Amino acid sequence: MANYNGSSLFAGFYSGLTNTFSYLSQLSPDGVTLEGINEARGDSKNNLYLNQTFASYLETNFNNIDKDEDGIISPTEMTNLTNQMSSKGLSRQDLSQLMMSGMSSDTLTMVLENFDAIDTNHDGYVTNAEISAYQVDASKQEMVDKFNHQMATNMSTFYGDDSSSSDSDTYSMLSYKYKNING
């Protein structure tokens, strides 16, 4: 099993959100508005600097992030969002939106495919700790499966030569186990 790193997924998510927010803040000194995000996404001059994936996330979730409903995402609202995600985790919807917006990684794919198994407390959010625990459990199960497969396929049975004269020389390892029982 590949080593999926939940902390890199979360770090990438927080970094992408905060960097995108910072860039949008520079473009709009009066504050990051929905209109400002739309304009920035549509302006080809921003393609080198604006992460479209996270700009799309901010655009899609604008009303949820703008808690005071003043039409502006403030630095405080952005900090509250990242703090909430850090403590609570990411929902399937958050992760799906990132995937649909263009963010791609093996870890993101694995988390989405196994979301219900990873979300052990069934709160609808996955945390870095839950992803790490899932990774450990999956690696352990992979080793158990590998060991069980080796036990079944790597067993050799030795037989004596047909020309040997004594019956005691011509038993397999399995028959030796039962020889003591049967006399």
C-alpha cells in the first residue's frame, strides 16, 4: 500500500486557501468579495499567481465563509475557517469540491474512496489523525494478508524416494505430524 500522508493533504489545503486569499486580498484592498473572486478568476493576467482550485473553493463556499454576511471575506473569517477545519477536519463535500476544482493527489483520491471507513467517529469529517490511523490499519491488514498468503503458498511437502526400503523414511512433513498420534 502506498503511504498516504494526511498531514500533507491538510497542509496543502490550508496553504492553498490562505495563499489564494492573500493574493485576492492584494487585488482588492477593500476586501475579498464574490465579485472580486469572479473577476480575478476570469482575468488571464492572474493565471500565474491565482490558484484556480482554491479560488473556486472560495467562490463556491463564499456565503458559508462570510459569517457576518457583509459581502466580504475578512482575514478573521478566513482564520476562523482554517482553524475550524484544523480542529474539525474536512467534510466529504470539502474534499469533493477540491477534486472537482482540479486538486488532485493520491491521498485525496484515497480519502474520498474510503471516506466512511476513515471517518471512525462518523461525524462527517475526516481529520489528519483519522487518515493516519486508517493508513496504519490498512498497512497492518496488508501485512496480515501477505503473511497468510505466504503460509498457504510457500509450504513444501517432501516425500521419500520410491526405492527406499523403510516406511519410516517415506513420510511427508504432514504425515510426520500425524505419525505420533496414530502410533
